[in-house]
Amino acid sequence: MNIIDLRSDTVSWPTPEMREAMANAPVGDDVYGEDPTVNQLQDEAAAMLGKEAGLFVSSGTMGNLVAVLTHCGRGDEMILGRDAHIFRYEAGGSAALGGVHPNTLDVQPDGTLRLDAIQRAIRSDDAHFPRTRLICLENTQGTIGGIPISAQYIAEVADLARQHGIRLHIDGARIFNAATALNTPIAELVAPADSISVCLSKGLCAPVGTVLVGSRAFIDQARRARKQVGGGMRQAGILAAAGLIALRKMSTRLHEDHANACALAEGLAQIPHITLDLSRVQTNMIFFDLAPDAPLTPAQLSARLKTEYNILMNPYPGFTHRFRAVTHYWITREHVEAAIAAVRTSLS
Ligand SMILES: *Cc1c(COP(=O)(O)O)cnc(C)c1O
């Protein structure tokens, strides 16, 4: 990349190895279950995450939607964070298409939902109430900083869910970042969950795709939900071939992105007019605030970085002075140094 694109890890391009694998992938009709590369991807993802089966879907949003549609019926309720991607950024799909009622709780600074708040939110059996069917956690919790949540906490939520006959879904768009940061084996991290969606196209660099994993029975049902939302793909092995490289190779190098995020954060934190809490940089995301009396407004800084330095870094929507930067495979240590120098010069 000759542009230093720090807007998100979704901007990461597929690697040359992925393009090569895509060109050579054996394929078949996946709606018939006959695409060997898709089948391989689904099986490997399930095995890595310690679940029985997997389902390849087009996006993280579709993975979450298919999971919610499979776990819940119309008028059922799911408990999730007010800052959850499912609640904030998925166009209300679970309500629009599934009639699923969201019961939102505050997300704590450590990415968790309070156990006592979950407990209180679970409905008793009363004709006035929707039925609580599902709890959704997000790991890493994106909007508050890419914060990883621990295996211990997930197990506690799963215990609570099980006591009430409720399912647990993890939006694991960045679950490999979480496992890397926590130094917890991925299968252990998600062991108590009934379903997990794992994005292949963020830090893992595949061009397209998410894998949803869970029990065989769950995935059999989920396949129908995927078809209902138009997600049955044909020779999707072309895409799954990149996904296999994402799982096998890209998932093991995320500590490099985290180290680059730390280096970027440490450099930015020393620049006048910038406030940045280094303790919150735990994976590949950095949030920082520009002082209101800085020589440039957030929009001006963003424009200056783009036009003068080919660096893309955007103000974070919903905040007046906040920026988010995200590191990924295509951001090198030299890019990090260049970005720090460019911000310093622009603000001096
Ligand atoms: C990116 C993301 C998704 C899904 O996004 P798509 O753009 O639909 O692939 C879901 N959950 C979280 C936490 C995400 O960051």
C-alpha cells in the first residue's frame, strides 16, 4: 500500500498468497454442499474453535444475523451491549428480518456487561414479557477500544445463560485479536459459547467472508437462515481459499499488529494537544482525543494527513474530538513512524 491507511483493519487487502490460492481453488456448487474449498474452510474453522460445524457467510453482519435468526424466533428477546456492533451497526437487521427484540445493557470500560445487570434483564415466565432466548457478547469489544474480554468472564456469562436455558452467541469479528492479546488458546476462549462468528476479512486480510461455528444441529438450522437472507453462494471456494490462508497463517501474526498499535500510541501520546490512554491500547485499535485548542480541528488534521502525507486517519463518528486508528497487516513499523512524524508536524 503506498497509502498508509489507518482507518480500519477492514481496508486490508488480500495477500499475494491469497490471490494465488483463489486463482487455483477447487470449486463446486456450495448450495449443493459440493464446494470442497468451502467445506475445508468450514471444517478447519470449526476444529480451530473447538465446535462441531461451520458455515461460510458473506460478512460479519450476515454471520450475526444468521446466528440471531437461528437462536431466536419472532418476539423473542436478546440481551446485548448498547455499544454492540449487532445493535449499532447492522441496520437493525435482527429486528427488521427476525422480529427479535433487543434488550441493551451498558458496556463497561473493560468490554463486559455486568453480570447482575444481565441477571436482572433475564425475563421471568410472564405473558407480559418477551422470552429471553439469547445473550450476545462481542470480543474484542470494538467501539470502546478493541478491548478483549477474558475466558473467565465468558464462562461466567455462559453459566448464567445455562441456568436460564438461554443461548450465548459471541460476535467474534476480531476474536483472534482477543485470543492473541489474552494469550488464551482460541478454542478455550470460546468453549462456553453456543455460536461464534469469526471475521476473515478484518485483521486476517481475506477479501470477503465470515465463518459462523457451533454445534452440528445449530449449523444445520443456520444453513436455512442463510438461504433465507440470500446468502447461499455457489462457487464460493474462490473466496474460501483466501479464508483458509487467513485462518492458518494470518491468525498467528496478530501480535505484530498489536505491537505496532502500541508503538503508534506511544508516539502519538507524546505529541502536544493529544490525549491518549495507553492502558486502553490492548489489541490493534487506538483511540485518542485532540484538544479543542489544537492548531487544527479534527477534520483539518485528517485532511492535512491525507493530502500532504497520503495517510488516512479519520475522526471517530459521534465524538467531537476523537480519532480512531487501526493497525493491520499492511501497516509496517516504518508506516507507524511516518504517521507519528506527520501528526507531530501537522500539529506544531
Ligand atoms: C466489522 C464487525 C462486524 C461485521 O462487519 P461486516 O462489515 O458486516 O463484515 C461485526 N461485529 C464487529 C464487532 C465488527 O467489528
